[in-house]
Amino acid sequence: MQDKAQILIVDDEPQMRAAMEAVLSRLGYPLLQCANGQEALALLEKNKVELIITDMRMPVMSGGELLAAAKEHYPRLPVIMITAYGTIEQAVEAMKIGAFDFITKPFSAEDLENVVSRALNPVRRSAAPREAKSAGSESLAIVTNDPAFKRVLEIAVHVAASSASVLIQGESGTGKELIARLIHSSSPQHAGPFVAVNCAALPENLLESELFGHERGSFTGAVATKVGKFELAKGGTILLDEISEMELALQAKLLRVLQEREIDRVGGSKPIPVDVRVVATTNRDIRQVVAKGDFREDLYYRLNVIPLYVPALRERKGDVRLLTEHFVRLFSAGAPKRVSAELIRQLEEHRWPGNVRELQNACQRAVLLAQGDSLSVDHFLLGAMNEVKENVSAENLVLHPGLSVAEAEKRLIYETLRATGNNKTKAAELLGISIRTLRNKLHEYGDMS
């Protein structure tokens, strides 16, 4: 199992540091602590840190100054801002200069756990491209020479000048969020915040609060007013990631937001105007989801003003070489590994069900495993997923005549979770169901983990 990421907590209040330590150490995260921004920068120079959680108001160096310094020297390091004096303006300014998210004291342990989990998700931490180009620059996140994919990027840049909603469809790992960031960075709103929300990661009641915010005391556990992501995205772009996983009741509320350009906080007494560009993504054929009655047709048409389809990596095999060379250079850290033509041929034969994300992870793994200056296909461990699938077998499931279909389904789900190390996203992919369906099934079984 991969080691947990080390987190740096920066707060001038010892009690607050102790409270966050209690929550995060229980989850197994190794922690560093300090009382101000200067101490934090010194720790960053000597330690591998994968997330900073910092108070906004501190002596010596404020959280905002620490954020700016960290982003200058460690641009890919996520930073979560915490303050007891939260305002929408502070949140927007922090996110403009690169904060991952912004939460307000007092906050619950669940609030902290959720934002830390999202910040440490490697998909969310990928660098945003400033423009679409072909391969050649080490810093570019979108690498392609495929004519069909280039056309998608051209359309994305062209429509960025409008305020029309965009719906991006494509399999998981194809780069949908990167295209959303490209649209934002090419738009008149590029100076505003880019705020991403994973609609599949949270149940309906939490997702509504995440999107629209809530007032203090509006429900059990609402110990403070929370600013929603639509408000935080004011003057910028909000990405509704995996929109097809949103529950129908919440879809109706989202439709009203898109029509009226205003939101209602949970427990709020009046609507709040919002000025934000909406980009949505899905890894499913949303027309089929609409046909099944799981997604509102009127919301689909409201979102699908500009439709974009991102081709799977197997549909643009010519990019396998470009991407492999790009990722190997990226992960080699000044000691480049040789990539042979035979290796590229073998990689092109792989179907890459996880698309570019799978190839990126495989390249990082290969660079770490290779002892010499050249890579072989064995370093990529492409059979690992097949081994997981083989572990989910009828022998392990212990099926027998008379077993109900519901019980067989339950055993299959739990066996798949076991084989994937309780990785719900990967388990859902192997089972051929959505993450929302898997979450609902576990809820039926009384499993709240």
C-alpha cells in the first residue's frame, strides 16, 4: 500500500493545530506543524510535503503570503486556506492565486477530511494548461498530434470567448478536466477562479451544500455558514465533474440555477446572484442516461450548448509515443530513460482502459522501477489490472445453488472491493457500474465507509 502523503499544518493557535492533528493523524497522515509562514517555508525546503493547510491570519507572514510564496516555488503543491474571518472576497482572492480550497472556522472533522481527500487526489492536482499545443514543451499538460483531438482543442479555444455552457464527454482518464481548464484559461474570465466539484464523490445532501453553501444551523452539524462553490467561482468558471452522477432532486435545483443565474443556500432566506461560466463533464453516454430517466432532459439541453467529445487513447494510438516520451522526461528528473521503438510498439498494442491517466501512472512506475538508463515493457507492469480481475473469481465468491441474486451481487461487490484494496472508483469500473450506484449499494448494506 502506498504511504500516506505528508501534510504541513500552519496555524498560530496551538489548539487549532492540535485539533487538526487529531483528525488527520487518525486517518494515518504523517504531519508537520508550525506557527507561521516563515517557519513553513523553512520546513518545505527540508521535507517532502504534499499538502499545506494554513490559517489566513497569522503573525510574521500571513497565509496569503505563504500561499503566494509556495505557489512560486512549488506550483503543483495544493494549499488549503482556513480562516475565522471568511468572506467570499477572501476566498475568491485566495483561489485566484492558486489555493485549492477555502474553509471557515469553526469546521467539522468531516469538512476537513473531505477537503483533504479531494486535495490529495492526483487527478485534481494535475497542472492546468495555459494553451493548447502539440507535443514538444515539457510544461504542457495536453500533449497530442492527433487530428481529431486537435480539432476538439480548437473548438474549445474558439468557444471559450462566449459564456455558453459546455458539456465534455469522454472516458475516465482522457483529460476532460484539462480541457475545461483550457476553456477557462482562454476565456475573458481567465483572471477569475476555476473551481472544480466532483459530483460523484459526495452524496446528495453534502453535494447540495458543497455547490450552493448553507447557513449556520440549517442542519445538524452546520456549525458555521459555508460559502458554496458557485459563489466561490464568481467571475470565473465552475466545473461540474461527472455531472451524470448527480441525483435527480439536485438536478432540478441546478437547472434553476442555470436558468435564473442565482442560487439558494441551504437554510437561506433569499437568493444570491451568481455570475459564473459552467462546464460539465461525464464519462458516460449521457443520452443513454437521459433515456433511462436518470438525468433530466431539460438539464441536458441546458448544459449541452457546446458539446465536446474527447477520444479515448486507443482511438489516437499515434499519441502513445508522444505521451510516453513526455511522461518519461517528466518523471526522470534530469536523468532521462531511453524509450526504444520496440517498447513503443508494445505500448501501442495495449488498450489503455484508463487512458492517458493510466499511461501517466505506468510511466511513473516504470521510471521508478528501472535500474538502468533504458525502459522495458516489464517496468510498466501492464498485467497488474488483469491480476486484480483474476482475483475476483467465482471461487473466491463461494456461490452455491439457492443463493439469491441480491446476495450474489453483494458478495461480488465486496470481493471486488477487497481485490482493489477498497478503491471504490476502480471497483466501480471493474463492476461496470457508476460510483453513485456502488455508493448506493453499500448504503443499502449498511456500509457507511
